[in-house]
Amino acid sequence: MFKFRAKTKSNGLAVVEADGYRHGNTHLIDLRGVSKSYATAAGDFTALRQIDLLVDRGEFVAVVGKSGSGKSTLINMITGIDRPTAGQVLIGDTAVHTLSEGQMAVWRGKHVGVIFQFFQLLPTLTIIENVMLPMDFCNTYPARERASRAMALLDEVEMTEHADKLPSAASGGQQQRVAIARALANDPAIIVADEPTGNLDSKTADAVFQLFQRLVDEGKTIVMVTHDDELAHRAGRTVTIADGLIVGDTGQGNGGMVNGEQLMGNG
Amino acid sequence: MNDRTIKRTLLPPRWAKVLRDLWEHKTRTLLVVLSIAVGVFAVGMIASTQQLLSRQLMDSYLGVNPGNAVVATTPFDDELLKSVQRMPEVEDAAARLSVITRASLGPGRWRDLTLFALPDYENIAINLVRPESGPWPPPRNAVLVERNSLPLLEAGIGDTIVVELPDGRQRELVLAGTAHDINLPPARFTNQAFGYVTFDTTERWGFPRQYTSLSITVAENKDDAEHIQQVTDQVKDKLQSGGRTVSFTWVPTPGKHPADEILPAIFLLLGALGLLSLLLSGFLVVNTVSAILAQQVRQIGVMKTVGARSNQLIGIYLGTVLIFGLLSLLVAVPLGVLAAYAFTDFLAQILNFDVVYEGIPLRALGLQVLVGLLVPLLAALWPVISGARITIREAISSYGLGKGRFGHGPFDHLLLRMQRWLPFMSRPLIISLRNTFRRKGRLALTMLTLTLGGAIFIAVLSVQVSLGRTLDDAVAANNYDVFIGFDRSYRQDVLLDEARMVAGVAVVETWGGGGVRRVRPQGGVSDDIRLQAPPSDTQMVRPTLLQGRWLLPDDENAVVLTSNVLEDEPDIALGDTIRLRSGDKENDWVVVGVTQSLQEQPTAYVNQAHYARLEGGAGRANFLRVLAGSEDPAEHKRIAADLEAHFEGRGYQVGQIGTMSENLEAVEYQFGILVALLLVMTVLMALVGGLGLMGTMSINVIERTREIGVMRAIGAATGSIMQIIVVEGVLIGLISWLQAALLSLPLAKLLADQVGNAFVDAPLSFGFSTAGVGLWLGIVVLLAAVASFLPARTASRLTVREVLAYE
Ligand SMILES: Nc1ncnc2c1ncn2[C@@H]1O[C@H](COP(=O)(O)OP(=O)(O)OP(=O)(O)O)[C@@H](O)[C@H]1O
Ligand SMILES: [Mg+2]
């Protein structure tokens, strides 16, 4: 079934060695002709128009654009939170647009870490329990290892001393760091974040951004929506959206793998 | 919650969440749990009582080796008894002598007392009688009273009582102690007492050492009523060929205590009410669970984002509901068992048997666990499934101030317009009005709970009124205060003249009457039917007719039956000709009417003139009915005593004498029990309704915490916030009250008909409890005020900061 040899853990998002991923995609994230329209009272509204986007493993992509341009809609395609009206969403070995809701939940839980701007943590669970939650739902890692793994993740975001507090006792930036730790719980290859720093002051935002940078260095792929031009600039690659179209892309393939440009034609 | 550190649990995080959410909303959890508990308690109490009672009653009943049949005859001796015992079809036979006496309770007051003489108190083969207190067997000239009858005799152990024998002689008996006989009807139900004496005593009174009733057990097929009837007929033939006249035979349902006929109806009625209250508590579960899901919609979104499948979420929320159920069982099961023990004791006392508790009624307990878990789960199923299916996009995009929409639909427009018409309405009142109708689904369920609860409340109270009215009708139907029966017939004009000499007697009538049995076309005879022959112009019987008509002056062989005759003889229809046997005469009668009966004896009314001719005594009568000038029961007793003294002083043989009010005591007693049971259920119903309203109000307030904060932030005083919430609650209460009042009318009629059919063989004389409507208004307004005041107070105490931080 898998014709390639995996370099990373057996998380289904293995690095392409020769023949590409299962559906013929050679990039970790491969959006092909993705359109999304919403039925509204005033007729259909098209939020995304025939988007093609390739992101390779290890890339750090910032998605920018005006409010209402379609940024959230775009990344919701990657996480499977929303479904395309037309086109294909191939992520690693998975054709995301073909999954049922149940399959989607399991796939997302294991392979994509999602971070929002607001409301992240369950208020009645402690910080460590919040981090353990994805492992509980997806039944990854043996039950007795979960707490120590969560502690290790909290250590990465420097939140271990708050582990047994409730989220309400943590500041916004601390909560966002916990949310990042939780997004990493099942060791997903991809992190998708919708304005993760939108609610934070610039210093805290900077800390969160550095955390992302480190994750990319460790091999994660990150797609992040931001309104902060400065942060966008510091990401490896910036994709600009306007009216549901990609109108700018600073470095397709340059931020990550060797032969991105070469393979683009095959997309 | 605060920023204290929480002890780490070994629970998986999702179950930790379930428990903490329940704990965080303690009040809500408590209300739901209590509401389910009330329903489970009601069902459990009734199911357990039924289980305990039927087993215990059965054990006690079978423990006395009950006879399969009873045969009543003219006196027979040991030899005949032995020949019956020798019959191969008969396993065993026991005989006793019955002497029908009446015991004096004081001047002119008598209580029917049937005395049984048994040949050997140490060896009772069938229908065991057990010693309770005093010597055993009863000494000479002493009586052991059946323990259930003791209160009826108004005497204590050691007292001497005076009994009057059938021929009018009076004898003294020492009340030496009590005995227990489960086979007799509850004394208070019939106002009839029973006692045990020895043949030594009856022989001294002049009765030969002979028996008048025979109980048998059959040798085989003890459960086969038909077989028992056949054997009984053979026994009867044997007695008759021995020269005895068999007056009646009776085959009770094999293995069943006679009370088993009425108990299922009681349990059905109470059980149905219990289930209904459980159903109502299900509505609060629906409301609460929907509210939890609505409140946690973003949490659901987050959980889904980190990989939770819909099924896992359904598991989490149904788990929450399961915990509601389990907690409610914790409350309801022990209370239910205790209540069942008390209820069983209460019924056992009435039915006259001793309860021996061994363990817990497991089957009923199983039922409780089943309904306690299943009903909430079923109620929650739809809200949980639809709530867990929400997509992440829907979940994380839906926020803002409060939920529930106002401003759509015709009703909302009406409310909006109302403000223009009624400009004097205060702003808080307008907000209350709008809030009330914001969550229409929830409102509908709360309304339904309160409406049904209220309607049942009023209906049950109406049944009480109807029972009272039925009793009143019975009094009106028997429009006389004192009755006298003579042992033989006398000339009517003489009886009337004598009676009028007694002070206080206003109106007198002479009646004919006696005991008859119906000769069934398919063979056999019915139980005793009381035949009453009033004069054609009688003022003293005005029964409520259910079918046909009352007797006309020139009716000859027309008969009007009470409805309980038809209950026993279901093949009789209006217009049929039936044959009645009186002594050794048989006559045919045409049924022209059916009247409502209380639990009095089955009765047949015929015209006096015709009856007297049939009996060969034209112009003679053996009964007197007297209407007193006063309504006072004590005065009636006095008149009865004076009448008796007067007639006996002149040599008349008075057989029975009594007052109507005393006769009704037994019926009043039975109705009283019924009403008490129904009232318990009513209270439970009101409780479920109140909890439902309180639950909904606290949900409403919790949901609007943020909104309340905003109102405070813009300067709303605590008072106005409280006012808004309390007015909303009271408004819900008032609307539900109106609906309940409307619904209760048909419901009350239905319930009264059913109760009547089950307990007095005819629909009750319907009366609607307007007092119940008023009472429910008071209760519902009070409940609503309290139910909304408590959450309102909590809400109005929140600081703006707390409220805005509220998630
Ligand atoms: N469910 C929906 N129904 C109708 N229109 C929608 C829906 N969701 C989004 N849209 C529209 O699609 C467009 C793109 O929305 P999207 O949320 O992707 O914007 P965005 O770029 O993320 O904006 P922002 O920076 O404000 O978050 C907007 O015009 C929005 O109004
Ligand atoms: Mg957006």
C-alpha cells in the first residue's frame, strides 16, 4: 500500500521518497482547484475561487489578506473543518474532502493540530487535562504515558508549573501556549492556526511566534493566518488572499523541501 | 471556578470534564436529579408495594390453608361432615356454626356481629384462625373477637358485651381476647364484626351442636375453578340428599385473597400517576440537556477539533445524563423502599394480615433502576444526538449575547404590538414578556410539565369532590335517617301508628323486603341480593338512574337493579326477564332500570303492593323507614334507640335497626383511603411541576448571565433584574395554570369515571373541584415565584466582572 519509506513516525504523513503520496500528490498539502461558495439569502457567495496551493513538509506559511478575503475559509479546507464545493484537498496520504465526518474527526485529531484565536481550552479541565484530551479522544499513546507526555509538551511551552490549574487562572498568552501544547499532543505533522496571536500583545505574540519557529525547525509544517505583517514577513512564506483568490505567494516551495518548484507542474 | 490547583485524577480527561461540569452547576444538577428522583420514587414505591403486598398477602393467605369452596346449609352434624370428608374428590372438609347476632354499643346502637363456633380450636384444618391475645380456645361464655373488628365493638378486652341472638334473646359475653382470621372482609369496609366462641357457649344458648357452613379443599386440580365448582356441586348434592337445604355455595378465585380483586385497580391508578410524574421529569431532562449542549457548543467545537468523534461526544453527554439517573436512584431507591414498607404496612393493616419482611423487593427495584436510567436517557437522546452532530464551523462561529430568538413569528409580533396598546407596561415587564417567549421549545416543555401537573392535581381533587358527591347522592337516594327491620311482617297501618308515637319521627314509610338470589338461566344461583319493596309513592328512595326508568305505581313484575348486580351478573341487560328466588318461591321480573350503587349490597327494587301479594301478605310489611325532623346523626341514633325501645316494649320482634349515617361510615372510610392515596400522588405531581419550573428558570438565568451583566453594567438595579426574572417565572406559572384549569375538566371526568367503575361499579357523580383550581393557582404562583427568585438572587449578586468572564 505504501510505496515509500517513511522517515518520520508512522503518522501517515511520511516524507516523499520516490513515488509521492498515495493520491499522486508529491506535497504534504496539496489543494487542487478548491472552490467554496455559501448559499446566502442574497444568492450564492463564493469565498474561494479555484485555489491551487502546495505546501511542503517543514514549511512555515503565513496567510494574509483583508478581513473577509477568505483566509479562514482556506485554512478550514486544510483542517477539514469545512468542505470544498469543488476541487480536491490532499493532505499526505489522505484525500480529506472524501472523508466522512467521523473519519475526518479521527484523521484531524491525529494529523492536524488546530489553534484558534479565541476560546481554546475547556474551562472545567485543568491545563494538563486539556493537553491530554486529544490523546484521550484519539486513543493515541498508552493511557499511563499520557500525563507524562502532556507534561513534556507543557515543558516545551514553559507551562509546567501551571499544569494543575484551571484555564481561567492563566493569562491569554499562557492559554495560547497551552493551546499550542495541546495541538501537538498527538504529534501531528501539520499545525494550522487562525490568528493565533490576534488576541495577544506584541511581546506575547512574539513569544508564540518563536515557539512556532522552533516547531518548524523540528520538522512541523505550519499554516498560520495573521493580520500582523511583521510576523507574516518572518514566516518562511507568505500567501496573500484577496476576494477568494491567491494574489501573492512569496516563496512557493522555497521555505521547505528541495524540489518544490520542480514538482509544482505535476500538481 | 477559581485558580486553586486541582488534584490530578486518574480519570480520562473527558470523564473528568463530565464530573466537574456536574459539580460546577450544582443547583442545576440537584434540580434535575430531584425531579427524576420524584418520578422514580413514585414508580418505585408503588411497584415495590405491589410486589411486597401481593407476595405477602399470598403467603399469609395460603398460610391459613384457605378452603376452595364454602357451602352454607341448614344445620348438619358430624356424621354428614365425615361423609363429605370421605368423598374421594374432597381432600378435607371443615365445618362451623355461624350465629348472626348484633352487639350492643349502647342504647339503640348495635353492631352486626357474626359469631362462629368451631368444633376444635386446636385442630383447624381449613381456614385457620390463629390466637392473638387472651385464652385459646375461647372459654365458656366468652368471645375472641377477630382483631380487625375489635375497634367496631367499642369495647376493650376483659369487658362484657351484650349480644342479641336472632330470636331477640340477649346474652352476655366476656370479650376474652382477639383472634386473627385473614379470610374475613376488612371490618371497617363492611362495618361488620366477627368473633369466635365454642359450642359450649352456643349450646347453652340453645343451639344444637351442629354446623351451618362447610369449607372444603379439593383433592386435585386445586387451581381449577371449574373443577372446584364441580366438586362443590357434588358436595351440595350430598348435603341435599341428606335432607339439608343449601342456601348458597361460593368458590373464590383459587389461591387468591378476595382483596386481590380490588388491589390491581388501585395499583394501576397509582402506577399510572407515578409513571406520568416520571414522564414530566423527563421534560426537565430534555430542557436541561438541551441547555447544557447549547451552553457548551463551543466546547463541543473545540473537542471536535482535537479529534472527538460525534459518538464520543454523544457518549460524554449521555454519560452526564446517566449520572443524573444514578444520582436520582441514590435518592429515590432507599426512600421508595421505605415508603413501600410503610404503604404495605398500611394496606396490610386494612386487609388484616401481618407483613414479614424478608429482603428487598428486587423485581420492583430492577424496575426502578430501569426507568430511572432509561427515562432520562430516552429524554436526552434527541437533544444530545442533534447537539453532538453540530459541525465545528457552526460551533465556533456561534457566539454573542444570549441565545434564542425573539422577534419572529406571529406571537412575537403580537407581543410587540401589545406594548403599543399598553403603554403603561413598565420596561422590566416588557423585557420579562419577551424573555418568556424567547426559548419557545423550552417554554413549551416547561409549560407542558406545569400544565399536566396542574391538570392532574385539579383532576385528582375533583375525584375527591366526586367521591363526596357520590356519597351525597347516596344519602339523597336513600332519603331516610333510620331503618328498622322486623323478624316477621306486621300490618302496615299499625306499624305506622306505632312509629309516629316516637318523638322526632317526621315521616314514616313501611317497606317490604328480604334476601333473594338470582336463579341463573345456565344453572346455579347468584350471591345474595337485597330485595327492597318500597311503596309506589315512596319519598325515601331517589336513586340516580344509569339506565331505564324508576318503578311506576302500577308496575307489577318490574324490577330496578343497582349497578353492582350487573357487575356480578353481567349477562343481565335492560328489558331482560330474570328469575329471583326468595325462600322456596321463584318469580320472574322484568328489568326496567339500573341505578348507581355505592359499595352497598347489590339491591333489587320492586313495588311493595305486588311484592306483598306474591309473599301472601297484602297490607303487611316488615321494614320501617323513618325520616327525622333533624339532620343531626346523634339525634338519628337517639330516635333509633327510642323506636327500638318502643317497639320491643310492645312485643314487636325487631330484627335490625340502624341509621343511614352509620351505614355510610364504611363507604366514607373506603373513600377516605382512596382520597388519601390520590393526594399523595398529587403532591408528587406538584413537586415534579415545581422542580421543572425551577430547573427551567435557573437554566434561563444561567444562559442569560452575560446579558444580566450587561444590564448591570448599564446601570440596572438589583431590584429590576430580580423583577424581570420573577415576573417571567410567574407569567409562565399563570399561563400554565390557565391551561391546566381547562385541561383538568375532561381529565377529571375521565378519572372520576374510571375510579367509579373500578371501585363502585359505576361512574362517580361528577363534581369539579373549583377549590382545586384556586389552590393550584396559589401553588403555581408561589412555586413560580420561588423557582425564579432563587436563580434571580444568584444572578443579581454576580458582579459585572464575573458575569463578563462567564463562559
Ligand atoms: N457560513 C457562511 N455563509 C455565508 N458566507 C460566509 C460564511 N462563512 C464565511 N462567509 C463569507 O466568506 C467570506 C470569507 O470569510 P472568511 O471567514 O474566510 O474571511 P477571513 O478572511 O477569515 O476574514 P477575517 O480576517 O475577518 O477573519 C466572507 O465574506 C464571509 O462573509
Ligand atoms: Mg478569519
